[in-house]
Amino acid sequence: MKFFTEENLELAHEIIGRYPKPRSAMIPLLHLAQEQEGWVNDDAMTEIAELLGTTSAEVLGTCSFYEMFKRKPVGKYVINICTTMSCALMGAGDLMKHAESRLGLKSGGSTPDGLFTLEGAECQAACTEAPCLQVNYRHQYRVTPDQFDQLVEDLASSDSDIPKHGVLSQIRQHIPEDKFVGSTPPEDVVSAPVWLNEDGGRE
Amino acid sequence: MSESTPSEISVTINGVQVEAEPGEMLIAAADRAGVHIPRFCYHERMSPVGMCRMCLVDVDTGRGPMLQPSCMVPVADGMSVNTESEDTKRAQEGILEFLLVNHPLDCPVCDKGGECPLQDQTMAYGPGESRFVEEKRHYEKPIPISDLVHLDRERCILCDRCTRFADEVAGDPLIHFTERGNATQVLTFPDEPFSSYFSGNTVQICPVGALTAAPYRFKARPWDLEQVESTCTTCSMGCRVAVESSRNELVRYLGVDVESVNHGWLCDKGRFNFESTNSSHRITTPLTRDNDDPRQLLGSDWGSALALAAEAIQQAGPGRVGLIGGSRLTNEDAYAWSKFAKSVLGTDNVDAQLGDGLSAEVVLALPLATIAEACNADTVLVVGPDIKEELAILHLRLRGAATKGQTKVVEIGSTPTGIEPYAHRSIRCAPGESAKALSELLASDDPLAAQLKQGSLVVVIGRASLAESEEPTLSLAASIRAELPHATFLPALRRGNVRGALDMGLAPGILPGRTRLDQPSPALSANWNTVPTTKGLNTTEMLRAAASGDLDTLILVGADPLSDFPDRNLAAEAIQKVKTLIAVDTFITDSVAQADVVLPATAYGEQGGTTTNIEGRISRLTQKITATGSARDDWMIATELAWRLGGDLRLGSKEEIWREIEQVAPSHSGVTLERVESSEAHEGILVQRSSIELDLPAPGTPPVADGYGLRLVSGRKLWDAATTTTYSPSLQPLAEAAALRVHPNDLQRLGISSGTDVRVISTRSTEIITAIADDSIERGTAMLPFNQPGGGANRFIDAAAMVNDIRIETV
Ligand code: SF4
Ligand code: SF4
Ligand code: FES
Ligand code: FES
């Protein structure tokens, strides 16, 4: 069964074209699949394998290596509460308990309406702002139980600019064709790197 | 570190100076120096990955000793290595303790127990005790990852050997590490089994009992096994194997690493078809027709069966008898039959090939290349059968050369093949027109033309399609000889010892030792009663003669023309017409079932001798078990028959036969019995001499297709209805049912949807077959595998036609 929408399929081909070897596009395509469906299902992996000229097993190998690729359906919003040291000392345990009772589930579960998935996570590199959590990998700092409830309400009423799970960025990256890897062999690149301005300083 | 030229690299291992090659890994240098470093993931035929860390040793490059994985560290001049230091020992203990953390230690019920590197190395280098008291990880035990291989993830130590093999060597990355950290496991994609033609190799190289082979599971314990080195004769590649038996039953083959041939690998067909030798369907006693009910074959005894056979041969006389087959035999057996026919019967109507190969004169006269030369050539041109299907390990070797970038593989053919994914170029041509395609290429300014003309070139040549006569292939050979005179050849012929059979003279016009009838060696003239003076008939001609009543007796030596000859109708007519059909075989094949006298022969594993592979390499076959029932070696049967016909082959044992071959066959002179029995035969003894001059016919052109028909292409698949596959219970289900593949547009034009049954009409037959749309097939072409269960392509093929067309209709 085909997985990608026509639009995404076109995008997939564009992404593949950026690399000298199609296989290099595996992770970008897994992201594209996750963006489309919120998670990566078997059909997606099979189609990616076909597009890249490899086997589904190889795609599964890569996909399953990364915890952030979900191979089971998740809610529109995945909430990761940090449970590592700093956050734990600052009340992450209580926050988790509160979140579980507020959402009516256990860590790792999803709400039946398909809106929320709750997970415990390792350090999110925001230890000074403990306890913290992420919604679809967007940070929320020093979260109190009340703030958590507010957050859930906002998300449920779509009063939030956080995109659904799987969307990496609101802006789609577009790379001009002459910047595709492999289009100019490195030894032929004579111009200055693009991030240098004319006087040689940083832009 | 100093700059070093090749000869200058010298490392000290445990105080002993060792010379090493630049780029060589430390572990390999140590191996050569006789110092064993324990290892799990390192395998000399695959790239190093440093997964298991078992090979840590103290390496000092001037900055003091440091633990480094010896499989990942290339030798450097002046390196000093200690594989027995305190640190090394502690590292080894630590690594083994780690590896055993999750290992179930179910050795008593594990197939690997007794020959397990984990067991052995734990005994030799392990700490003796574990500090791990927690729960080990648990998985369902074992899960089938294909029809032939089972995976026990609890036992897996994640060495990456199987997955590396699948990706790097086989090119079938259908198993892969999934998940991460403690959850890492080898898996296939759901519902996509590890159905690789080479899957059995992973079982052999798995350093633990995580991968087990269905045909061997719980069959034997390693200490019950007896082992001999032999050669696989399933196809003509000649892979070296270790044949293992337990209680006089074959239970396992292992690949043996031979540099010039198989690099230790086997295909699954060669690895697992030992089951057929053990089959209860084997012919165990001579059979003859029941006088009361001629439809029945009845058990008989050797005396009466041989007498009947001899009488029929006698009555027919030399002009009206023919012998077909012999390429499943050892060289010695082939020689005995050759001498029987040519010297005792005085007939030259003998042919080891079944109309599906190349004329013996051509095969024996083409300048031969070795497999190694092919893998080192600038270009390999494949114009023959699908190598992956018919010479599976040659496919691995060529693929290896192509992926390393040292060789460009170019193919010319009319249907997709297993080579395509790694070929530098796949040139498609209409069936029968490969010579034209090549000439066009060479006349063009395509850079490939220059590459073919200048660089070293090996041509793998054979009959790509059995729906074509030999002519197009011979035309191609002729144009290659004319336009690319520097090319050497590897003939891709069908059936195990076909090359040896031709060398032994089992072909019309040929005498043992690659000589023509009119050039017998003095030793041969002295030894043989007579030598036929006129060239006899090949298989096609014999069948034709039989069908028109010009042959009275046909002897089939391990041959099944009804299944293997391209034209079943002709074979059937011939078999029906001959007065007496004598079959010497191991199973009741379609043709054997029609025989009047059936003589049971010994099978693979039950007979010793030698065999010769496609490049002319002679290696040993070793007997491992006793013969089934009263089956006899072919040479004995030939000798007995000769005796009854008043002749004496004067052959008393395989050894004696080899001595005679060495004397009478000019090409084999010097290849003494002593050499054949020495360790030289492990690598094989290459025989490339030939006294036959190459004489190729002028090219012809195939007729133009009529526009309504589809031109038929037919090759063999690895898994088909071949006898040894059919009688191997583990392999038999792998053969797909016959299906005709046609381009979707051609099907649409006829209003046929993919997957439905169609009526296939040729000049020879009309049958119902499932048609499948396949856009990798050229328009105007139809592909039907030659011998799948449920119907072979041979029903549609007219052996007299240069190409064969079929028409399809809705049912
Ligand atoms: S299954 Fe065997 S060969 Fe494969 S990774 Fe595990 S231990 Fe290694
Ligand atoms: S490639 Fe041929 S010779 Fe080698 S294992 Fe397979 S069948 Fe046997
Ligand atoms: S411990 Fe929670 S962000 Fe670092
Ligand atoms: S053998 Fe060297 S790391 Fe495994």
C-alpha cells in the first residue's frame, strides 16, 4: 500500500535528489513520514525502502534506533516530562503523578481522544529551569501542576502554536538545487562560504 | 611513525618479529604468525567492525601499551603487541562477563553446544564466574526468520556477522539490527523473511547458537559428527564443502574456504540438498518391467537387470544405441561410461549435456579464464543464464568484485537478472540477438566499447534462454572471438560435473583429455579396444533419431530428458519410440519412470572420486556414508555391463581409473593420483590445456516475430523442480509454481488481468498457465522459468527452432 500523499511523494523525490546517494535521504524521509501521520507505520517504511532502493529491514533498523521516531500511534501532542536528576529534585515526580491523573493515564499511554501521549524522558538540557517538559519537543520551563493544567487546556482548545507531533518546523526548508550535496564537488567550490559576508565577517 | 614500503612493515607479537602487509589488520598478522587472538565479530571475508571487543590486545606504538581491538588496528612498523599481558587478560575476562550478561547459557539444548566459539572462548579466556545476578533479557525462542533459518535473540551476542554478511556479501540486507542499547536485536521487517539464496551462511558464521538451520536443528551433536572435505556438485561452480554425517546419515554441509572458488560460502541449494541423499524415495534396487502388466516397474536383482540391459544393447548394435547424461557423475564414473560406450560398444552417440549447453568442441576449445581472473578483470561480460539462479556462488564472487569497484560487470540479455543491481551496464536485446547487440555496442563511440576492447576481459558464456537454440550463443562467441580476441571465457554450463564429463569424452566427437576422435593419444589407442571413427549424435540428434525409429536402445545415465531437455515433446516421442530405455539413476524421475530397466546408482556423499568445475579445476569428492540399498557406483555398473557384452573395461577401483585417465587423457597428463590425493586438491588442480582448435559457425539471424506472438525466454531458477530440490523436504516448498511473466501493456492489449490463467499456445503445445504482469519484461517477450512445479517451459519449446514464439489467449 502506498503511504505518502502525492504532495509528500514529490517532496520525497526532491529530498532524495539532494544527496549523491539515495540512501542518505533515509532519516529526512522518516521525518517526512512522521510529519504526515504523526508516527511511522510499516507501509511508510516499505515505501521509503522502495524510494531509496534498499530493503524495509534497513529502514526499520534506522527508524527503530531513534527513540523519536514512533512506531506506534501517538497523540497529536507528545508530552515528555524530564525525570532526570535536576528535574527530579525539583518535583518532576510529583509533576508526573499530577500529569497522569490529569490526563487519566499512565506514563507511556495516550488519551482515547488521540490528543495526548505522556512520556518520561531523560535530561532535556534545561536543568536550570527544572522541572521541565517538552510538548512535541518544544520546551516548557519550571512547570507547576497548575501550569500543566493550563497547558493541557490550551493545547486541547488549539490555543497553541505548537504544531502536531511529527512536524519538525513551521517553515519548510528549501535548498536551492546548486547547493545539493554532490552537485558541486568540494574541490570545485571556489567561492567563500555563504555565511561569510563580503568583508569576511559573519553575517 | 616511519614511512614504510611493503616489505618494511614488521611488528613484534609476544616478543616475536612478524612481517606484515601494509593495511593488514593486526589480528590477521597474528593469525599468520600462529598467535591466536580470541574473536567473535571478526571474519576474514568481511570488513572489520569492532563490535565485540573480544580481540583487545596490548598494543604499543611507542607511547606505552594500550588496549586496542586487533581486528580494527592495521599493522604499523615497529608496533609491539602483547596478546598475553595482564591487561589483555583482564579485558578478555571483562568482555566475556559482559557478553554473558544476557546470554541464556542454554548450551545443553543448543545446536551450537560443543562447537560454539562463545562456549570455547569462555572456557579459555573467561572469568569463570559472573557477578550478574539480575534478570536476563527475554525473547520468544526461536523465531523463524525464513523457511530455513531460525533466530534465538536471547543467544545473540550482536556481533554483526549475519547482518554484515547479508548486506556486504549476499547483497540481501533483509536482516538488520533494530532498536538500540539493551534492546538491540537482529530482526527482519515484519512479513518480509530473510529469503536470501545464501541464508545458510549466516548459520555457519554465527559465533553462537542464535541462528540455526531448520534442516539441521536437533539432528546431531557436534561430537557425534564425522566430517570429510568434499566438493559440491549441485552446479558446476565446484564449491568446497565439509560433508558431515551422524550414524551413517548426512546431516550437514559446511562451506570450506577456498581462495580460488567459494571463499567459504555456499548457496542454500548446495548446502541443504543433502536431504535428498537420505530420501526414502531413493531407488534402492534394480527395477524391470513387469511382464504381466507393462505399466509397472518391479523390483529385480542386479543379475537379471544387467542381463536385460546387456541384451537390449547387444541387439541394437553400435549404430542404434545412444547414451545421454553423465554430468552428475564423478570424473572417474564419467570416464568409465565414456570408455564403455566408445571403446566397448563402439558408438560415439554419447552426450553429457541435454541440449541446454554448448557444443563440447566449443567448450573445450574456448580459451579458459579462472574465476579469480574474472574477479580481477577490468570487465566481465555476462552473456548467459542468470548467474544468481544457476551458479549462485559465482554471482557472489562477481558481485564482490563489482562492489569493490575493481571489475565492471556488463551483461547482455533479454530479461532481468540477479546481476542487474550491481552491473555497470545491463544491455537488453531481443531474444536471440545478443550478437547483434554486442556488435552495435562495439561499433558505437560508447566508452564501454573502448573499455571492452582495451582492458582485460572475461566472458561468462552460456545458453541464456532455453527457448533459443545454441546458434545465437555460438554467433555471439564467434563475434567475441573476432572483435575481442583478447577475451577469455568461463563457460556457464548446467549440472555439476558437466565440465568433467566433457573432459572424459562424454560428448560426440570427443575423446578423454580434450581431444578429437581422430587424435587419440598413443596411450589411449593402446588401452582402448576401438575408437569410433565417425562423429556420433548429440542429445538432440539422438532424441530425433529415436523419435524417427533410428535408435533402438537409449541409456540414460543420471539424465531426465523429459524434464531437462528443452523440447519435452521430442523427448517424449523418443522415449516412447525406443525399444529399450535403460536408466541409471538415483530417483524415479519422469524419464526413469518410462524405463524398461532401472539400475540404482550411488548418490552424492556415497561415492568418492574427483570432479571438475567450470574453470577446469579438479577437486576431490569424498565418500561419507554407505550406499543406499544395493545402489552401485556408476563405474561398477559400466564395468558389469561391458563384461556382459564381452568387453573388459579393465577398471578395478576409482584410483585405478584416475591412473588410467592421467595416462590416456593428454590434458590431464601430470595430474597424478598422488597429486589428486594430496593437499593440493584442497585448492583444486587447474587443468586448462586443450588440443581442440576452435571452429565457430558463421552467425545466423533469428526470424522476425510476427507481431501477434510473444518471444519466449526461459531460464532456470535456483529453487525449481530439480530432483535434489524436490526430494529435499526443506527445499521443495521454496520452488514457486510456474507463472508466465509478460509486460503489463502486452497483457492489457489482450484484455488479460495480472494473476489470471491464460491459454499459452506454441507450435508444440497448448497449456493453461497463470500470467503475471511484470514491467521489467520487455514488450513482445514472455518469460517462463524452465522447470517450476506445475509445468515446465519445455512443453512449448521446439528444439529445432532458433527462437520460440508463443501466443496467449484468455481462457
Ligand atoms: S545472530 Fe549470530 S551472527 Fe547474527 S549478530 Fe547475533 S550472534 Fe552475531
Ligand atoms: S554455487 Fe553451486 S557448487 Fe556452490 S554451493 Fe551452490 S550449488 Fe554448490
Ligand atoms: S535534568 Fe531535566 S532538563 Fe536536565
Ligand atoms: S573481533 Fe575485534 S572487536 Fe570483535
